[in-house]
Amino acid sequence: MSNEPKTTPSLRTYPNLTKGEGNDFEADIPSGWVVQDLMGMQTREAATGVYTTAVAALGKAAETHANFASAMFAEVEPRDALEAMLVAQMTATHVAMTTLSERMTYQTSCDVRESLERSVSRLSRTYIAQMDALKKHRSKAQQVVRVERVDVHDGGQAIVGDVSHRGRVRDEK
């Protein structure tokens, strides 16, 4: 097995965004680049929608973090639309959390500092939930319950396997 870096198009190429006039961004798009490849999606319209909303979700921070959003899609390599949307949300959550953390460091007002701490704490929990959702979606495995020890006493019964209760069925004769 080789230790060579992955050479998929999504890891090597993604748009480089720069702030244009007004609130628009200009994209330097590599040749042969396809937005669906970066996003792990089937249609150009859906991929473009998720990509543009990911940048828009950054708000004013997009001026400095727009390329971060592009790079995160390349790094995480979403496999489908749900993963792409989670990456977009996780990127926005991360930027919001770190931006508020920076603001918190130079606050002199206790009330403002406490408010920022609560916001950072909520965003941290949201980010962890998003990571868990991505992990769960990628695993697509059923939950496994492992029983270490079962004691069956005299007169008892143990059942191993799926058990379902369907209710009573009346005999109508």
C-alpha cells in the first residue's frame, strides 16, 4: 500500500474565491473542474446551490474564509448531497465559533464575555452533533448491542435474536 497522497480531482482542485465589487465573489476555476465532483453530488444545480449557500452562510466572514469553505469540501470529500450539506453547515459553525472565540478574548465587559462564552459553548455542541451525524451517515451500519453476560435461573428462558410483539390475534370461528 502506497503512502502517496490521494489524487482525486476534488482534492487537487477547487475554486479559488476572491472578493469582487459589491458583495460578489469571483471564482478562479481550474480547467476541467466540475462542481459535482467536489461536492459528491449528482446534479450541477444541487451542487452549485450547496456550494454557494456554504459561502453565503459565512456572512461577512466570507471575505476572509471563502476559500476555507472550498478547501473543506476538498478535504472531507463528501460522498452525497447530505454529506455536502453537513460539510457546509460544519464549516459555517466552525467559522462562527472561532470568530466568537476571538471576540471573547479581548472583551472587558463581563456580560458580553459571558454571552459570547454561551454562544461558543452552543456552537461547540452543535459542531459535535454535526460531526456525529456525518459519522453516523457514513457508517450506515445498524446499531449493534453486545451482551457480555446473561444469567438464566431455574424456570427462566433466554431468547437470543430478534424479538417482536405483534399483539393478540383473536380467533374468530
